[in-house]
Amino acid sequence: MPPKSIEPNLLTHWQDLAVAADDGHLYLTGGAARACDVACDQYLDLLKTCKSRAYELAHVKGMGDFESGIALARKFSLKAVGGDNNLVDVLDSHILVVESMQNVFRKFIVRTAATDGENASSINIDGPR
């Protein structure tokens, strides 16, 4: 089940596009799909870096010794990790969506490679036309 912070329609949208690609109702050139795949890889790297850095915010310090400072530090810590709609969960939801996007783009990369292979085999067997 996706994290609470994910927009359900966004994830469903990309899952529906994956089905449409499988069914042949969606078209994307191999070059465009490869460019999108590279962009997804780069964005996933950034999101994963941000997620790992977010854990550094789990123990906010320096708000003083008064109850209000301690409460504020706890609030900020929970906003980073473990609280409602925290940063780590939000980043996880973004990662899930980008991985779903990448799944769609990779279907076109595989399809293009398969078509190229079939065409090359056909030329080798039948000769050029």
C-alpha cells in the first residue's frame, strides 16, 4: 500500500499508463523513452539523497531547555521523521511515483529493442527489401 502522503490519483494514473502501454494503446519513441528513463534515474538519485539527509533532522537540538523549546524541537523532529505527513514519507511517495513512471518508460525501451531485433533478424533472413 502506498504511503498516506501519496496522491492516489497520481500513482493510479501511471499504473493505468503502464497497462495502456502493455495493451498497445500508448506510444512513445525509444529515444524519448530513454531520455525520460535517464531523467527518472537522476530524479530518483536526488530523492533518495534527500531522504537519507532527512534522517539527520530526526533529532533537532538547540531550541533551549524550556518546555516550549523542547516541544518545538520534538515537533520539528517529527515533521522530518515519524510524524504525520513527515518528510521521509512524502519523499517515499515521490519515489514510488517516479518508479511507476520509469516502469512505463522502460516498457517502450524494451519494446523498441525487441522490434529492432525482429527487424534485424528479418533482414538477415529475407535480405533487404
